[in-house]
Amino acid sequence: MGYEFKGVCYETLYKFHIQFAQECYKTSGSGLSAQFLSCTATPDYVTLQTLTLANGTWSTPVNYNPQQISCTYEPPKIFTNADVVELSWLVVGVWIAAWGIRKLSEMMDKR
């Protein structure tokens, strides 16, 4: 089972929280009255905190659990050595076929 965030399925809850925290930024107000939202990922939850520029203080941290949408995680496909060898032989076969057709064409031109 995985956890979906913005159309991507993440293997673990912690990886999901990391992605959520990276997208978790918000600014409100402007100038010295501006507030910035900061998020920190942990394996169990995401910690939210706001910074007020006027007095330079951080708010009390709040533990937040983002909505967890389940998905089927499929690990990235990695080529094995057998796949690489098979592809290499297919490329060699194409080169041999092209060479053979060229030689056949040269022989036909000599006639």
C-alpha cells in the first residue's frame, strides 16, 4: 500500500509527509505584518508553524496529519543485467542485418 499526493504514489507514510512538507508553504499579509507557514515532516505527522515578521516569533507548533489517500505503490522498474544483454544482442542483430542488406545491394549492383 502507498500514499498518494498530487498524483504520485509514495511507498511510505514518511516519504508522503516529506513531499507534503515540501509543498507546504504559505504567505499571508505583506511587509512586516506578513506571516509565513513552515512545515517539517516526521514519520508520524507534519509539524506546522507560522513565523510573524512583525515580532520575529514562531507560533506554537501544531502536529497535523494530512489526508492519506491510499494507492498501489509500484517500485520503479530497473533493468537487470539480462535485459541489457538481450538489448545488446538485438542491436547487434540489427547491425548485422543492415550490413547483410548493404552487401546484397552491392552484389546486385555489380551484375
